[in-house]
Amino acid sequence: MKILILGSGGREHALSWKLAQSPKVEHIFIAPGNAGTAMVGTNLPIDVNDFESIKMAVIEKEIDMLVVGPEVPLVEGIHDFFAGDRILSSIPVIGPKKNAAQLEGSKDFAKAFMMKYQIPTAAYATFTKDTIEEGKAFLETLKAPYVLKADGLAAGKGVVILDNLDAAKEELNSMLAEAKFGEASSKVVIEEFLKGIELSVFVLTDGKHYKMLPEAKDYKRIGEGDTGPNTGGMGSISPVTFANPTFMQKVENRIVKPTLEGLQKEGIPYQGFLFFGLINVNGEPYVIEYNCRLGDPEAESVIPRIKSDLVNLLEGVAEGNLDEKKMEIDDRYAASVVLVSEGYPGKYETGKEIKGIGNLNNCILFYAGAGNDIEKNVIKTSGGRVMAVTSYGNTLNEALKSAYANVENIEFQGKYFRKDLGFDLK
């Protein structure tokens, strides 16, 4: 079969790397892809939100399945576009339809859903520019720190946590009255702050049945010890040491099952990956957020631990018989260290030549912001998050040691990475 993957990051390279291993696959296409995806398939210069061009590529390349990596095309309705098109409607789309993607696309929708189905989450209230004063009054009822979330998608930058009440009020005004995040912050969710340690849990579902994928811990802040601005992710580790069978049973019974049952009761079909952003508060799991796709950089440590044929599992999603498919997980740890451009997540330069890739051992290299310079036959940086180095180990320390040893062999001007991944798990 021929598969088209939408996206251009490390997650999409990890997906294409894994799917290309299946004996069922004839060819992988990635739109728009990166230097890494080009090694396992064919990149197509198509924007992930250009549905008409995607349609033409699907017809021209005789695509048998579409796998959607990032959230924006899902929230914009790429699955609905396929389902409503006479030519495309028979092609399976791995990723939920627009109404189900609201779980990520609208923080307000997600919080209301969790409250309705008694899924543990932080107390909250939602405000608009017409209710800013009520929002400020609500902030006064909470204890610091204060959590403000833009309702819509804001490229991972729509969540602000502040320790000062006056600063929180100013931020609320900036988000609502001044449209700091544009349409995404036309509504703002204010939440109570939950203190604990975060983790990411993933399921693959056909809407009725599901498979629990390996959990992961990602590191969002740019600085060591989780300091500085949030990024798209500086690395990830799987499994998570505190996510023992007792804790994961709570996650499944209190969060995963009620979420999927709630979607069914609402008449909202869901086919694809469902991401639960959780926090462990004294051994009790709470939902921080839903995502309607695989996480990044979590995918770079989760996907390498899936030993089964991922295509077979995705066919189970498409055909509604996921319960009949077997899934085997690698018991080893996987640690993934992300290399970024100097200045990220702020201003950074691109076009820096990447050297040392041929010197790597016992690791998997997943590209993100890296492209081919065909004229010079070299790979250059093209984004903030450049690549992720993933290594296995029988222990967390072993996996991290191998990943960091390989990171040292890669060179590009302004290379930066966090040296303390796993510091909170040891």
C-alpha cells in the first residue's frame, strides 16, 4: 500500500521511519517532510493545510491511507474533507474529524467535556473580552500561581503561568482585550494550578476499542531544571518511572475509558491517536489537556518502543477491529534528546551546515528543522528544533548516556540542547 503522512517535524520522521518498515508498505509519501523523511520516502512540497493540493496528490500517487501528524489540519477538518469528497471518501484517514478534534482545538470544549463525564481535571472558568472584570475577580479567588490558557490553537504558546496576581490580570487583559494570540484567545480558560509531575499518555483508537501506547515524559522548557520559556519540546523519555501499574490502572479507569465512552455518548466518532497530557498529584492522575494526535517530541521515544507492525494497527483503526490486532512493546527505555538552533524559541538563524551525522552509533536520528541543500549535497538547519537523537537502554541512565554521547558527535553553528533530561525521574 501507499501511505501519505502530513507534517514536517520529528514526529513525522518517526512515523515514516516506522511505517516504512512494514512489509505491507510499497511507498511512503510525506507532505511537506524534511531531510530525514526523504531518506525513507518521497517528500511532496505541499502545505498541510492545502486540502485541494493534498487531494490532487492522493489521486496522482494512488494513496491508500492518510496519516495526519500535526493538529491544525485535523482541527480545520481534513478528515471531514476526505469523508465528504466522492473520490476520497473510501481512503482511511488516521486522525479524528473536526468535532472530535475540538478536544485539542478548544480548551473550553475540553474542560466542559471533562466536567460532564467526571474526568479528573483542575477547576476552571472561561471568559471573553466582555467578561474580563469577572475573570479578574475569579483570579482573586485562586491561589498563585495562576494558569491562563487561550481557548484555541496558539502553536504551543497559548498557556501562561504567572506567580503574581496583578501580572495575571494584565495577561488576561492582553489575551482578551488586545487579542495577544489573535482568534485563539477570543476566549480564555483560567484554571487552578495543580502541583505535580507531568507525563504524556497515548492511545490508538477506532472509536470503540483502544490500545495503550507507551507513556512518555517530555521537557518543554528551554533551560536546565525546567527554567525559561516553553518550547515545542527539548526531549522525551519512555517509559516514565513513576507510571507504575497501579498509577496506569487509575489513568485507564478514570481517564481513558470515560473519555472514549463520553465521545461515544456524544455521538462523536474518533479514529486515530489520542494524547492525554496528565499530571501526577500525589499519586493521582489529572488531565491538563487533550491533544488529537501524537505528541512531539514524545513520538521520538514512543514510536521506537512499538515492536508491532504499526500499519497493521492503523488498519485496525480504519476497519474498526483494533481489538483483533496485537501490539507488542519493547521493554527497554528510549531517551530522545532534541538539538535546537541558538536563540530558539525566540529568533534564530537557519542554513547552518550539520556535520558529524556519519559518526553516530547505536541511536536513531529523527530530523525536524533540517533540509537538504541539493547543490552542495549537505544537510542544513531549517528550523528551531533541528533534530532528535534517540537511544535505547536497559535503564534510563543507559539510554540517556548513549543519546548524549551521540549528541556530542553532531555539530552545527549555535547547537544547543538540554543536558539534564530525566533529572526529575532519577
